[in-house]
Amino acid sequence: MIKTVSGDILLTQAQAIVHGVAPHDHFNQGLALALRENYPAMAKDFRHFCHQNNPKAGVAWLWAGSDAVIINLMTQEPAPDKSGNPGKASTKYVGHALKDLRKIIEKEGLTSIALPRLATGVGGLEWGDVKALIEEHLGDLEIPVILYETFAKGEKAQENIAKAA
């Protein structure tokens, strides 16, 4: 069940935060930067994962720390140059990554997830196209899928879910 909210995803009560990145992303913009600042071990582990596995766009990678679960959806192309800025996203990559996300949710038994407007900032996609993919791939899940449509820094959203243990 998808619930749309306004607020700061970093204050979510959901068991896992989902966000979009590129393979070999430097986490230097937007939500990725905030996650890197709050969970530096996640960013370090992501770099290690990418060096070991050289993932392609369209996959998902789960990181579980002692106080957070973060799922990185590789919705964008890797950086086209040494700038470290990720390439553009595509609905194809978003769709494949959401399929991978669903498998992770089911395999890990996650009880709730929170995600932002995936691939619409740096990724450059239209929100209506991405939202339709989220509804298609996650809409029938029986867990809360909290969709942060509007960012409001420092504002706790009205999610109405219990914090997962």
C-alpha cells in the first residue's frame, strides 16, 4: 500500500530508506549526500561493492547498518567522465531496479520502506513516469510504502507506521 507524504525522509519511521544512485556513485548530491553524511559506512561499503561487482544500472543493493537499512537503486548510468557526477536515469533502469527492490523486500521480510521521488532530480526523469512505475511494481505490496513526494527539511511526515524493530 502506497502512502504519499510530505516531510524529511531522513526522519522516516520506515524500516528501510530507498534511494536512487548510479553505479560507482560518489554520493555527492541530494539525498545521497545526506545519506553519506549520516551513514559514512554505507557509502564506503557501496564503493567496495561497486569495485568488487562492477554493477550495471537497473539493479538494487541493500546495506544494513546497526541503526539503518538503506537500499540503493541504481537508476542512473555511471558517471560519463571523471567528474563523479552520475549520468542520466531511464525508466528502463528504474523499472528493473524496482523489480530488484521488490525481490529484496520479499527475501528480507521488510515491513516498511520509504522512498523519494526517484530519478527526478539529478536523474532528469518526469515524476509522473516514475510514480507510475512505483505504483506498478510496489503498489500491491502489503507493507507500507511511504512515498515522499515533497521534501520538507526537518519535518517529520505523517506516516502512521510503527518503527520496525
